[in-house]
Amino acid sequence: MSRSIEVSRVQRHLVWIWSIGFFACFSVMLALTVCGTFEGNVQEAWSWFMPTILPTLTVAISAAISQTRAADRRRVSSFLGSFARLASSVYLLLVLLNLLVWPLTGKGPLTWFKTSALWLGALQGILGGVLAMFLAGQRDP
Amino acid sequence: MALLDMRELDATWAGPPRADECLALSRASAVFLLLVACSGSGAQPALSASGVLEPSVAQPCPSLPARTGSGPKYPNGLWLYGCESRAPSTPMPQFDWPPPPWTAHHTLAPAATAQETLGDVFLRVRSMLRHADLLDAGLFAIGDDGFAAVTRVESIGDDGRPRVDTGRFAFDPDGNIQRKFSLKNYLDILFNRSPGRFRLFAILVTPSVVAPNANSTITWAQVHRTRGAAQLPSSLASAKVAPGTSVTVLVYEFLKPTPDSAPAVLTESQLSAQQHLTTAGLLPESPAP
């Protein structure tokens, strides 16, 4: 029998990962906005940022809350749990890198964000699949 | 020279051209040039001081009479007709008139007398441009009695001085300044601390009143698309300075507010026209009081 881990524990980790990731990315976005990097295009910049993070963050938090309320002791494969945490971390790191790496590309931030949305969107889809698999893969001990 | 058409006569030669056809005979590059006068057409081929043939009027001559017989053989056997069909020569590009609204302007003291030609004034303008290291300015005609010298767009700092950290002309067509990598440069771009600031000068020599055309605007794309001539045509250079001709410098300052936006011309600047001119090197810096 493969090693397993409590779902609630993984979910707590995911909440932490997504909260920290969101806070870091949000801070950078806020700083760039205040400094006028998006001057005249603020709405467009935030329109890119919010859908990049918020949907998955919301799912992670709401799932964690519902799990806590239900006092669910179900368990999941530790590989799946680790994979969900790793995928979330990598994705958030990529979003943060996107916010910080555009000065090196020779393009403006919005131009770069639009380009990165192509592959970030794909990664977000894969990440959503992993998280769905994680939730669907819950099993009793 | 490149404006002239060549025609070989050989077998159709019927003696030398008539006197009214011959304006000048010159030898250049070991080739005899026969300039056929185009009396009545207004075409007047001219030889510059350096001996270079400069057709002054770009319009076709009337058709020449046919000749028969054999003519003298010259070393290369070619007769070159100087003005028979010198069109199509490229016309001098015209400066948009009235000019689009500028950021600042400065009228220089009248620098020309009635005895001077536009070519004389151009030499002084060129001297200013040389001093500012902006010799590659493009030239445009303003009507038939004036000209404009428009400098290349340069990248400047907030104080109006050409940027030395990145290079005066080191930016791409979108106005993105090419910077070497350093933490400071990276943070400057990231937090928009050093947005692109650019400038060009249009030095106008014209007797016309210089007033902005409120219905037009100068765009960044237009700046990069428009190219002026490299030299004044002899017709313009030899024209006498018209009464009331002044030398006015228009300053067009562009600001690229964010890395994503195209530079746009400013209607107001924190720098005066005088400051722009001195920091660019077009005028000497005034001594400190």
C-alpha cells in the first residue's frame, strides 16, 4: 500500500502556498502600479493578473475551509499531495517571474504579459487538472 | 551627375550642335559632357565650383532635332546630353507647412543679409549642427525660399542633456532604450524611474511666419518614417535670402510615459527652448552670472 497523507494537511499547505504566492505577486503588482509602470493601462494590467491567480486561490481556500468544517480525516496518496504542492509552487513562481522578468525582455510589461498569458494559461489548465485529480483522488484510509 | 541621361550619337551625327543648344562643354571623369541648352524650357545646367555638373531644373527639354551623318569620335565615343531628359530627378522633400505644434521654440538673431544666399545660411546652420554632433540632419524645402534642417531623434535625460549612460541614439523604433544590464538599470525599468525622453530640432530658415498648425500633430512613427535630403539643391542654395527671413528652432520633445506606450510629443516642457539648445550643443552655454 502506497504512503498516504491527510487531505486536510495537504490543503492547509496549499492554502499557505497560494496565500504567500498571491501576497508576493500582489505586492509586486501594487508596487508597479504605484510607480506608474502601468500608467494609462492599469486596468489592463490587473485584468491580466487577477484571472491568473484568483480562481485557483479561491478554490484552494474554499476547499480547505470546507474540509475543516467537515472534520474530514480522509487521506490521499502522498505522491499526489506532493505533486499538487509542487505544481502550485512552480506556477506561482512563474507568475512572480513574469512580473519581474519583463524589463529584461526589451518589451513593455503588458506586451510581455499578453505573450506569457499563452503559456501561463496552459499551465493553469494543467494545474487545475492536478488539483481536481487531487480532490477526486481522495480515499478513505 | 547621376541625374543625366546618356545618349550615343555615332552614326547619326550631323556636325556640332547648334549654338543655342550648347551651353557648356565640360570634361569630367575623362568623359566629354555636352550640355544641350534648353532655352525656352527653363532648364539651365550648371557647373558647381568643384566642376560637378548640377542640373538645376528637373524638367525635360524639348525634343532635339534629328541628326544624320558621322561626327567626331571622342575617346569613349559618347556624347552626353545634359538636360535632354534629366527628369525624373527626386524632388526636394517639402517640410510640412505650417509645422505641427512644437514643445518650445527659439528664434535666433537674424543671421542673414540680403546679399547672402540660403547656401550661406545653410553653412552656418551646418556649423551649429556640427558643434552639436547632429550633422546628419535631414533637409526639407519650405516653399521655394526657405529650408528646414530636422535633426535625428536623440535620447535625453531629464536635464535635457543627451544620455551618455545608454547612448544618445541607442533606442529601438518603439522608443525602448537599449540599456546594459545592471541592477540599477533593471530597477529603473521595472519601476519606471527613467521613462524615455527624446528630442528633435527643426531649424527653419524661412521668410514665412512660423505658426503651429493646430490640426496636425507630429507622431513618433512619422518621425521615424520621414527622411530629409542630405544636401540643399543648388537652386535653393544659390537663392538670395528673401527679406524677413529668420532662423527659428522648433523643439519637439517626446516622452514615453511607460514601457508599453509609444513616445508622444509634449506640449509643455520643464525645459526652455534655450536650455534645450544649450544642452544639445547647438548654442554655447551662457556663462554663469
